[in-house]
Amino acid sequence: MYEYLVGLNVTDDASYQKYREGMTPILKSYGGGFNYDFKVSEVLITQSQNKINRVFTLFFPDKETSERFFSDPEYLEVKKAYFEKAVESTTIISRYMKL
């Protein structure tokens, strides 16, 4: 399993929820999903200049599948419609193979 640890700065919760609702069926069709999801009120240490108020893990069967998902035209439509206005910044904290 290939997993991402992601931090976001969500500025519009309603639009972000619509993004999640729209992208989740596409994500599942690629064998992906979320293992953890947190709303964060305080970040004590960071290596990024980006603000972070949401942290989650996103998994896929393998790296290649994750790359296909992120370039899927249907996913990109949902991202453009909701994610881009809902999220100020994205921080990929880590990518790793999960055993």
C-alpha cells in the first residue's frame, strides 16, 4: 500500500466538504481511501511555511495508481470546482510504502 501524509489549510469548510463528497467515489474506484483525518487547531513544529489546519492519510494500492488518480480527468474537474476555492495551501508531509 502506498500512502500520503498530507496537511492542508482549509479556508472554506463547505466547499471542501463538497470536494470530498465528489472525489471519494473516484478515489474508491482506484482502490484508495482515507485512514485518518484530523482537524488541527495548533501546529507546534513544521518544516513548511504553509499554515495547516487539516491532516490526513490517503492510501492507494501502489504509487502508480495514485499517479493515475491524481491525473484522472473526472477527479481534476471536482478539484477545480471545489478544492481550489476551499484550500489555501497543501503540504505533502510524507509519501511512503506501508507494509
